[in-house]
Amino acid sequence: MSLMRSKAVVLSGFRYGETSKIITLLTETSGKFAAVVKGVRNSKSKYGAVFENMNLIEVILNKKDNRDLQIISKAECINPFFHIKSDFDKLSAAYRMVELTSKTTYDYDPNYGVFCLLSESMKKLEEISAGMETLYLYFQIHLALHLGIDPLGINSTENSLQVNEEFRLPYKPAFRINENQRAMLLTVSGCELDMINIIKTDIDTIKYLQEVYNMHFVMNLQKFGYLKSHKIFEQLKK
């Protein structure tokens, strides 16, 4: 057993028993894992709003490596992302980021880059008023990079991303990209996160490239499957 204090993003949660809740966290130090929060749904609990989905929090717990469910003793909400939760387009992008992270990561597999990507992308999503779909594509591109399944080429000399000249999905020829799509991919991949919302983009191109990356995740991660949140929000838009 070891005392653990870490920032974390709440990926998901559901009721457990009469007053408790089981949540899945992506932590800064120990990767993804599930934990139980006892009594959190009690009306007198001071932690009621802390463990809402997508919150950025700080947790303290006694971590046991052989325990399926960790037990959280203390927690504090760092950022509840109120603006995301009150805006349909932001919420759509955020749910896809969170679900994609959950589906592509493994329990207790620390990846500081993935945690930073998710938490910083959520912070950016909270503050912008446009460019949500471009931000989600940016997230997909850099998540693939951190997971080691990047279909982009890396220019190590200049320390910058470059689009591989042969970029395509050979198992899905229909998902090859043309020069305009290649240029957009290069622009988004090489952009600083702080500037992502001011890129001039074509939404159809962005949506197509998102589908390219979705297919890339499906084909490279057997446990992945398709994003339920994407289908749900597409239905709600109709």
C-alpha cells in the first residue's frame, strides 16, 4: 500500500449501492483505474459535485496494487468545466475526448503525455467559442502520437510533425486523403494548442479527417470499438 496524491480527470461514473459511486479516473501519475467513493451520494456529503464526469480533480488515496477497486479518501475539484457542460457543441467534443481516452488506454499504464493532452485540451475547450471540431481532431492526432500508433511522420531534426507522403489507411482505401486534406492535417497537427481555435478550416474536411482517425484507432486497437458518444450526439443534432 502506498499513499497516492494525483491530479485526475473523471472519465466516467455510475451509482454503487445506496450512497456510493464507482468512478474511472485518468490520473497524472498512475494512469487509468477504477475507484469507489463511499457515501458520496449521501445528501450530507461534501464531495457530491466533485466526482462528476469530466471534472479535473485532485485525489488522495491509499493505493493497493492487488485491489480491483481503489478507495478514495479525499478529493478536491480543480476545474468543473462549467462552460463545457452548458454548451452542446463543447459537450459533444468533450465526451468524445473522454470516451476516446478511456477506450484507448489500459489500467495502471501511466502515460503523462496522454493525461496532459486530455487535461489541457479540456481547459482549451472550456475557454473557446469556436473551433471545437478542430480541437477534437487535434486531440485525435496527438493521442495517436502518445499511444505509439501515429500515422504521421515525425521530423526529429526539426522536432515537428510532418505528414507522411504515404499517409493513408491501406486496409481502407476509401480513406486515403487528397492534397487539401493533407494540408489541413499538417496545419492542425503542427498548430500550438493555444492557437487551435483561430485556424481557418473547412468543417467537411475536419469531419472527414476525424473519421480517418476513428478508423485508424479501430484498426490498431482491438479493444477500441466505435464511440457511443459520437452516435448519441449526432442523433441529438437531428
